[in-house]
Amino acid sequence: MLRPRVPINEQPSGEIIPVVTTLGTIAPQPSTQAPCGCQHHTPAPIAPAPAAARPTVQLTPGSIALLVGGGTAVVLVIGAVLVSMLLAVAITAGSLAVVAVVVRSILTTDNRR
């Protein structure tokens, strides 16, 4: 019922790929292209660049000061965000505690009456 369909390449690449038949034997695929008469050359390997030609990072006093200032600014911003989140959690917890005390007081006064 379900038989796999092998797609046919409209533009052959020149590679000969053996076709497996249903009996398990390998039948060579006929080649329709004639071999070309041109000379194929493999590209020459590229030599690695010498170590002296590579750019190096040079730290000047100005760039060090810039890095220190930028790092300090990042730490301060992250610290401010974390402190504000902690403050928000503390305010929420305090307000919930006050609401719990008020609700408990209301429920106990209702039971006494």
C-alpha cells in the first residue's frame, strides 16, 4: 500500500550512485554524461597567517579606565534592579500581613457577637 518513491534528479551531478534493487543486489547506474577533457586541479592549501600579523588587543590607560567605569555602571544598575525587586517583595509581604490581621480581627469580632 505505502511504497516509498525515490525522487529523480532532473539535473544529474555526474556522481554515479549505485541503485539497490529489490533483490538486494547492487546494480550500477548508467552514466549519461561523458567525462570532461579539462584538467581538474585541487586548490592549494592556505598557509596560516604568522603570529606577528594577527591584531592584538592593546590596553591603554584610557581604555582600562573605560572598562572599569563601564563595569562599575553595570554592577550599579544590576544592584539597583535587584534592590528594587527585593523592596517590592517586602512591601507586598507587609501589606499581606496587614490584610491577614484585619481579616482575622473581623472574623473574631463576628464570632463574639
